[in-house]
Amino acid sequence: FDGCGGQAEPLIAMIRALFHERRAAAAALAPAVAVGFTLTRAEPGGASLGDREVAVLRALTAAAAAVGYSSPSHVADDPGRWGLRPMGKEHEGTTTVWTVVGRRPEAQAR
């Protein structure tokens, strides 16, 4: 997801739409979902980049959990697991975060 303005709210809205209960009820969600997003330093309200990242990750955790997914796993924490080389998180004022959420076993049985 990329909101281009540096604000967390548009990204949070996208996450909520992706993990909306109607989508889950229609079995339109995969067993695992990769969710990536970018944030820039350009944020009109002055909120720190770290605080905005945490706000998006908290929204992702809550929205995913509401429809039976696990907490996000950060791809950069163990890039080899995903077949990737170690990577940085920030480049020229833009932070990129990649996560993966998987269906909890009890949710897959539904």
C-alpha cells in the first residue's frame, strides 16, 4: 500500500478494506497474505515516522486478527525465510515495511 502523502490513515483504511469481514465471509482471503506499505517523512501533522509505522502495524494486527489471521511477521526480520537477501528499511526518506499474516489453524477450519 502506498498513500504517497506520508499519512497513516489512508493505509489503515486500505488494510481495513482488505481484511473486511464480508471478504472473509466470502472466503476471498488467501491462507497467507503479504502486506507491504510505504511511509514518507512528508506528513503534514508532524507525527514521527516511527509512530505512523506503529499505527499502521497495530491496525494490521487488529484487522487481520478479526478475520482469523496471525500477527504480522516482518519479512526483514528473517529475509532468508522468504528467499530474499538482507534489506534495509529506509531509503531516501521513505520507509518500506513488508509483513506476512497467515490464517490461524482454527480459522482455516471455518
